[in-house]
Amino acid sequence: MSNDKLFKQTVYCIPGLGASKAIFKYLPHHDTIRYHLLEQKLPKKGESFDAYIQRWAQEIKKEHSIVIGVSFGGIIAQELYKHRNFKKIILISSVTSPKAYPWFLKLTKYVPLHKLFLPLYIKRLHRIKSHPKSTKESKISTLINEFMPYIDLNYIIWSIDQILHWKPKTAPNSFVQIHGTKDEIFPYSKTKNAIPVKDGTHIMMISKRKWLENNLLSHLLN
């Protein structure tokens, strides 16, 4: 960490549900920025969300840094604000409140649809990952292997439960929300004051490389 003194800005990066730090491979480079790409953390058996957040907090060594949180990683970043003093939080494909959840997530809070359908969906993903049967599935398999290695049923159900029952209490002093206009998980229409990324989907950290290269740096340097 002593090398951080050579940089003007330290940026911690938290991946989303199921994703690895590889999703940050297209972040714009700058000689005054030092990125810390944090690897995914699987919850321990019986672990509370607060205890889970405390483990993430141990990774944040430098005060007044910037944190980038993608999807569920954005919720984690906002919870970390209770324990760490950030200069800025940058949310990508994420939300600032459960009010921004789509109808199917709000329904799932009361009817646990994810526990009914996720086992079949994840089983299919594992099959595609290991034995793709078409060109399209081969492309999906490549994406899963590189960017989404944490496809574990218990971890995903646990994480969705935390999302469904999330009750944000502390608002960051400064945050930037960047959101794709075609996000299929968290609709852009439910965001407020988000910076739009035209045609960006929920995986725009990967699919909108050029946008990130051309636009993200200004939010990291200011």
C-alpha cells in the first residue's frame, strides 16, 4: 500500500453478483490513478449482511478514496459507507434505493420466486459453461468463464435475499450513478439523475468498453 503515495487517487472496484474482478479490465488507465480490483467474496455459512460488509471493509485501507460498485457491488459500496469515509461512490448498473427495483424483484420479496426458478436457471448456465451446444452458447460460455465464475446456487440466493431486504440508511456525500438505457435488471426509467449510457445493458462494464474509456475518467479525476 505504500506505493499509493505515488498516486493522487486510489480507486477500489467491487464486482457484481457472480462476477469476478475481470469485469474491470476495461477501466481507463491514468498515471495518477491506482486501482484496487477486489475479488468476489462468498458469504460464510450463517453470515449476516452486516458481517459480510465488515469483511469487505477490511479491504479498504485508504481513506478518502473512490469506490466503484457494479450492480450488487454498488449496494455493497453504499453499505461500506457506514464504515469507511469515501471521497466518492460511483455506481454502475446499480441502484440507490429499493424504490428503483423492477416489479418482479418487489414481488419476489413476498413470493420467493428466485428459490423456485434459480436452481433450473443455474443448472442450465453450468451446462452451457461446460458443454455449449451452439455458436451462441459458446460465446456465452466464454463470457461466463472469464467474467462470471461464481455461479453458486447458495451464494446467489443469499445475495438476492440481501438485495430484496436491503434498507439503505446512510446516503453518500457524493456519488455518481451511471446506468444503461437498456438495463434489463434495474430499469433506467426508475433511476434519478443517472448518467445514461445509450443502449447499455446490465453487463455494460464489458459491452460498453468505448464509453468507459471515453467518459469514466473525468469522474475519477474530479
